[in-house]
Amino acid sequence: MRCLWVILLVCLSLAGAEAQTTRKIRQLEKQRNELRQQITESETLLKSARKDVKSQLDNLALLSGQIEERRKYIRTIEVDVKSIQLEVDRLGGELVRLQKELKDKRQKYERSVRYLYKNKSVQEKLMFIFSADNLSQMYRRLRYVREYADYQRLQGLQVRRKQKQVDDKKNTLVASRKAKEELLRQGEEEKARLEKQEEERKSLLQTLKGKQRSIQKELDRKRRSADKLNAEIDRLIEIEIEKARKRAEEEARRKAEEARKAAAKANEASAGKTPSVSVDKMGTYKAGSEDRRLSNVFERNKGILPMPITGPYVVVGHYGKYQVKGLRNVRLDNKGMDIKGKPGANARAIFDGEVSAVFQYNGLTNVLVRHGSYISVYCNLSSVRVKRGSLVKTKDILGEVNTDADGNTVLHFQLRKETAKLNPELWIGR
């Protein structure tokens, strides 16, 4: 009975390992399919056919973003190929071990079958039992005969189960190898598409190199506009921080008053007089309890917050200071990230919060949403569905992203912690 339980546990553990392998391959495939779908959808974002510098710079940003997405996908394929190869090697090692165990089981089974064949008659078994010297020996021989018969049946059962394990392992190994071969094929196709896009980018860069003065003029215009927008965002965030400070002070006063009253009642009950209660003065700003709670929850979601735009997208502008690759002296300084979507795309809240400001700039609308100490900023909206004070949930629609005369639908997104500017790309899950 113990042997049967051991065999059952081994079979269950091996079946679990097979299921884990299949699950792992399917999980990797799901992740790749999501990336592939994003790339396919991003390729539907059209480039401008106009030849002016602004349109060509926009096209360069879009093409660079698409190339970046494809490189990321190729890197994912390469990592998955290595992961599956490790799994193939592991499965191969297990298959060799199982085949060796199967051979050993078969040899033991064959020996038991030959032994039973030589002593197969009932007469021989009875003679073996009744030729015992005493009753105790007779009982032991009878038990031996029964146990050996059970052992022989158990050996046959073990051989059949071990054969099934070997067959299952072979099938899993074949499926893993096929998955690896399919990945390698996809990788080669993506590399070919990447080379084509990089050639297109080189051609566009060659065209732009002769327009250095026009490029600087366009960048200066964008920089002046961005500076004014950021100044307004900074002003509104300062106002929001002051409101939060006042809320925290009021909460501290309320709690201090409640504590004073509770202490007074307790003191009256015990000594009949009112004690003096010291209350700490508010020095620097400290967030209220609700702001702290929301901030903590927000921080736990770092790296998995949703993209703040609906539908297919391409990141066409990154956070921070960087030089445009391939163009001499073309440097950008972005306080957030720029995300290009399809016409009709909407901006959506990245987390639960309260709309703290809705303001106009250059004929477009911008929205600030407070998440405790964090504030997310959504710019370049043609229309909005929220107003100041509105409570929003994660992925709630805030408004429609504007589509300019060239057909560009670009959301400018920022993330702040109080006055500190954060890199939103580290917080968004992609």
C-alpha cells in the first residue's frame, strides 16, 4: 500500500511539472501576443505626407517610437527563446532519467515474470507452502507467495505508468521545441521589419539634416510654449499643495481638540480638575491621513499604472533631457512624456483621485488629478468630461485628445509628487 501511495505522489508531481511547463509557455505567448498587438495597432498611426519641418519632425518621432517598440518586442522574443531552451534542456534531462527508470522497471518486471513462469503451477505453490517445518513457517511462506504476486502486479503497473510518463515528457519536449522554432521564425521576421523601418528613418534624417535652422526655429517655438504651460501647471500645483497643507493643519487641530477634550474628561473623572494639554505647532507641511493613504496605494502601483490614452499608441516623446539621435545639436527637454494615439482617442485617469484643476491654454484644455501627494497632468485635450472637484476612478475618461491640422493626436502627460517632477515612464505599465 505504501508503494502505491509513493507511485501516486510521484505521478502527481510529474504531472504538475508538465502542467507548469505548458503554463509557462502559454504565459510567455500571451505576453508576446499583447506586445505584438500593440505594435500592429501602432503601425496604423499614419505619418504626415507634408514636407514641412514640423511634419517631418513629427514623423521622425513617430517612426522612432515604432522602432523602439519593435526592438522591445525582439528583445522579448530573444529572452523567451532562451527561457524555452532552458526548459527544453531540462525536459531532455528528465526524459533521459525517465527512460533509464523505465528500463530498470522493465528488467525487474521481466525477472518477476520469468520467476512466476517457472513456478506457475498451483501444485508447486502448495508444495512450497506445505513443505514448511512448522505452522509459523507455513504462514510466512503463504504470505510470501501472496506478497510476491502483489509485487509482480505492482511491477506491471509501475512499468505502464512509467511508460506514460516517458510518452508525456516526449510530447512536452516536442511542443517546446516547436514553440522555440516558431519564436525564432517570428524573430527573423521582426528583424526584417526593423531593418526596413531603420532605413526609412535614415532617409528622413538625411532630409532633415539640411534644415538645421528651420529645425531650431520649430524647437524654440515648442520650447516657449512648453515653458508657459509648465509654469501654469507649477502655479496650480502650488495652489493644490497649499490646500492640502491647510487640510492637514485642520485635521491636526481637530485631532488635538478631540484629544484635549478626552483628556479633560478623564482627568475630571479621576482628580476633578482640567490638565494642560500641549499641542505641537504645524511647522512644515505634512499630508493628512487620507492623502497619506491614497499616496501609499498609488506608490504600490508603480510600474503597473495604465497608459493614460485609449486605443493604439506610440510614445513619441520621452521624459528628461536628451538629444535626438541622428540630428546634430537637436536637444529636447521634456517634463513628461508625449503619447501619440489615433484621432478620437481619449485621455483616461491612471488612478483613483480628484480633479483639482481644469484650465485652458492655447485654445486647448488641460486636467490635473490629485492622488494624495501625487498629481497626474493631462494636456492637449479638445474637450473634457470632468470638472474641478470631480472624483474619478482608474481608467475613467477625462476628455478627448486634440487632433491638430496635420492629423497628430498627441497627449502630453506629466506626473508630479508635490512640486517634484517624476519620470512617468517608470510608473506606467507597458
